[in-house]
Amino acid sequence: MQQLRGEINQHNQNYYQYDAPQIPDANYDELLRELQALEAANPELLSDDSPTQRVGSAALASFQQVQHQIPMLSLDNAFDDEEFAAFDKRVRDRIQAIDDVEYLVEPKLDGLAVSLLYQDAVLVQAATRGDGKTGENVTENVKTINAIPLRLKGVNLPKLIEVRGEVFMPLAGFEALNKQAVDMGGKSFVNPRNAAAGSLRQLDSKITATRPLAFYAYGVGVVEGLVLPATQKMLFELLVNWGLPISDQVSVESGTEQCHKAYESLAGKRPLLPYEIDGVVYKVNNFALQERIGFVSRAPRWAIARKFPAQEKMTEVVGIDVQVGRTGAITPVARLAAVFVGGVTVTNVTLHNEDEMRRKDVRVGDTVIVRRAGDVIPEIVSVVMQRRSEDSALFNMPLLCPVCGSAVERAEGEAIARCPAGLFCRAQVKESIKHFSSRKALDVDGLGDKIVEQLVAKEMVKTPADLYRLTKEQLSGLERMAEKSANNLLLALDKSKQTTLPKFLYALGVREVGEVTANSLATYFASLEALQYASREDLEKVPDVGPIVAQHVVAFFELQHNQEVIAELLTAGVQWPDVEAMSSVDQALSAKVFVLTGTLSLMGRDQAKEILRSLGAKVTSSVSKKTDYLVAGEESGSKLKKALSLGVTVLSEEDFLALIKDHQG
Ligand code: IVH
């Protein structure tokens, strides 16, 4: 127990005091739970200074200390449904509830807790949580955060109120900040939480002012001169009226089943949210009940955090290989000791290119932190340098293509090294066949990687058109291919011939032509012939298509070989229904990216979204450089500000209605 305490204290210090964690949160949680279990089994050995009894580390000496009149508590965690059910049972037992208990459900934001003191409506002090009893005075820094009002709005404001909430860094800002740091040769932040903590704890508030921090309130501490409303939910409404931001993902649920649904729903939305969350917080909604239920030293008994499966884990790099892709790109790939992270087992992770591999300094034998967020491909966040062995060596990219032996080329100013051999390189043939038959392309059911590998190795297939010449005899001669599966594959190949123009274009594998671009091309040109003979100028008129894509498309159709393969595919019977050419009005909105924010009083967001989508526009949730229009309803906040700073066209609800009216004709 002593050893565990020492270890945890050290990690606490790394995390809270130095903003430099050495292990992922999941491993930290594991250590803490191990200690909690030991202490529960040996209560006589429990000591006041155990890390289970407090939240973080003491404040840095360089900031002034702030004593929290009411301690800033932490939250207990539930890692599965049973643990949540046990929590709910404890709550119900305490208040002898017969009916379901009402909980306020909100996202668990991944930032850091702050306390904001408003005296006569004016922000007079801001402090970090610190160890829960003593925090750091970060007033000057907090005043630079636009999301935090310097003065509360409204009437009948309390004499004194301490608002508590989370300061965090939205993902777009985090990425921009890191990009900027890397461009300037600096160090990047490991994750948004560290970036937020590092930014808030700058001694120079001018630096904090340049950092894209945000804030959501989730509770209150000291209150004087106000009778609090009856529920957490009503308190939130009050806070909103005073001008404080609250998460837009809050709901009230009764009973475990509804609570579970809310968890699932937030887990589903998580990859789409513009900020990071690591779980869901449940709080008994009614304040009178909260009081009856009470708290223990470190956490309330009326609240719990239900954590999402860990998104970051530690593992080892057992090797580094290079892969040759469909377009000849040579990509270094780290082979990992299998690790379960973010709900899947990860054994490979791309290192993207040589520069990226050098930047992260990943080497064989390293211990690394692997991350998988939502449906995003897994990545190596950082190397745990403390664990690097002294004899570790840099990995050098090969000079020859590992598959066909051609000399690798790397164009000046390009990050990607390529094998220039095109379809003379088997790796590229194999990848282009896989791409051609993939689900979003011609969708050949049952043509797995192993079969493609054999077909290419035996030179039975050199181009996609060869697929349609395969015979039952040829196929049943392959490994893992019985007569029945050979028959099925032939049927699937036959079926794949009925396709659509966008799928066909995507299947061709023109560089930089993904699903979306293929769609735009198909809609714009309406026929393969029109596209085949399109000039660069014509192509650049298509929404979504810039000079680079246009150049790739022209280059693709200029190659005799590609024209032959296309002709063979058509002769084999590949076909699609006619595409209706788009009217010029529709083109103007198609593929435009919209973000909706604030209250749309005339239409409602869902309806607005539906109409935009029916016009071919895209609707996303966060504002970026790619956003074409921001539709700002009433009470638009941070998104409006961001749009203005990026020069995105902002439409009022009236402008917006006029715009879609034009397009709906
Ligand atoms: S309530 C009375 N609500 O999680 C309970 N905390 O693990 C105290 N956090 O220190 C906090 N989102 O930094 C609460 N919606 C939320 C939260 C939240 C994130 C953080 C907060 C807290 C920590 C506890």
C-alpha cells in the first residue's frame, strides 16, 4: 500500500502540478482502484494522507493560494452498468426511495475544474481546484477566457456566488495550437486536457489570452443572498440566464434504464462533439435529496462519473515495417504488442511518413501511448522516454521499394516517399484491386484480402478488369476456396457489375478522388464520357475540386492503360443508371459546408438540417476553415466568434431562409 501511494502521488504530481503525465489515465485509474481495494480490505491501515483521500497535489508556490470555503470535490467512477446500478441502489437506500430517482445527466468534460467567485455580479476571483481544499489564484488568466462572463447579467443577483465548472480546450483550437507549435519548432501538447491545464497555469496571462480556452459551468459552491432553486436542472437554467455557458448535452433521466440510454447516446455523439469528453456525470437532480445523501471525504455520494472505455493505453513497439499503398506511397507502420483501447484491439498503427516518425521519435522497443478516439484510426500519442532502452536505434526508411525493388522517390517539399513503379509493382496492383472491390466502390462480396493476395501473386489478376475474366476452375484452385465459395464469388462479381457512376469513379482509384469528390464529379458531369474529356478548367468548376484534384483526374484519363481498363470493364458489363445533371442553382449549394448555431426560432435546427442535406449541402457541428456558412440564430456564442475570426460567411436566420428559398425554387 505504501508503495502504491508513493507511485500514485508521483503520478498526481506529474499530472496536476507539471501537466506532464507519464502514464495514460486508464493506468492511473487502475492503480487508484487497486489501492482503494487494499484499503477497503485493510481499513486499519488507511491513512489521512493516502491519495485516495484527496484529489490532486498542492498548489504551485508561484501562484497565490486560495482556500476553498467549501471543498471542491471529485467524483467516484463507475466503469460499467453494474457499478452504476450499485450506485443507484446506494442512493435509493439512503433516501428510502420507492420510485426511480431523477438524475441530471451531463458530459464529463476533459479539462480542469475552476471556481469563479462573483461578488455583486462581478468576477472577483478565480481559482483552480488544487487539492480540493487549496487551489491557485488564476484570476488574471481566467479573465482572458471569453466564455467566462466578467459580470453576470440579469436582476435579483445574489450578493455572492461561487460558480464551479470546467475549463477545457475545444478540439479545433487544440489542433490549431499544436500545429502552430510544431510549425515554430516547439513542442506540442499530448492532449486537450494538458493543453488547457498548461494554458490556464501560465504565470503570464498574456499567453493564456492567446490560447483557445472554453468553459462550461456545472455547479455552485458558496452562495449568499439567494435561495437556490429546487433542482440541479433549475440551477442550470438560472446560470444560463446569468450568462454562464452550460453544456448543450444535458438531460434529466429517471431510473437506470433511461440513464443507460443517455450514456449510450452521448457515447454515440462523442466523436462528433467539438470537445473531448471522457464519460458521463450523473447527479441526483433534487438538491434536498443531495443533502440527505451527503458526501464522503473526496466525493459526493449523490453523483458518479460513468467513464467511457479508455481511449489511451500503453504498449510496446515490437517492430516497424513499411507498407506500399495503392498510389505507391511508402508508409512506415509500427507493429504493436496487442492492446485493447477505445473498444478495439490495436496491433498496427501508421506512422504516416518519415518526418512524422522522426517528430514523434518512435523506435523499435519503445513503450508508447496509443490512442483511439471514436472511429478515428489509432495513433501513437507519444513515446514514454523514461522507458527507452539505451541501445534503441532510429529506423531508416528503405531506399528501394520492399515489394518491387524500384528506387523510392521523394519529391521535394513532399512528406510522402513513393514507389514510382505504378501497376508494375505488385503491392500497388493488390491495393488497387482491394480498393476497386471495397464496399464503397464496386462492393464485391467475399473477395477478401487473402484471396486478392493470391490472385495477384499468381498473376491471375493485373487490373480490375481481369476480375471479370476469372473462372470457377481458377478460383477453386486457390487456398481457402472451396467450390461453393468460388461459385459465390463469381455471383458476387456478376452482381457488382450493376453499380452507380459515383461508385465506379471512386473505384477507379484516381489520386485524391475519395467518395465525396467522386460524387461531386458524377453529379456535375453526369456521364463518364463527359468526365473523361473534361479539361482542367472544367474540372475546377466542380464544387470540392481544386487544381490538384483536377490535375490528377486529367493525368489519370490521359494514360492509355487506364482508358483500356475502363473499356474492358464496360465490355465486361459494368454499368450504371443514368445520372441526372444538376441544375445550376443546386450546384451552388451542393457540397457547401454549413454550421448551425444558436436558436433558430422560425424553423428549428433539425428541419434546417434536413433541407440543407436535401440540397446536397453538408452540415457539421464545429466551425473550421472548411466551413462555408455559419447560420447564427439568437444567442450564438463561441461558434459565431470563431466564424468571424476565420472570415466565414455568417448568415442570420432571415438571410438563411432567403438563401434556401432561392435554391428550393
Ligand atoms: S461535478 C460534486 N460535473 O471531473 C462533483 N465534474 O472527477 C464535482 N468534471 O473535478 C464535480 N465534467 O474537473 C462535475 N459535468 C461535470 C464534470 C466534472 C468534468 C471534472 C471536474 C471534477 C472531476 C472529478
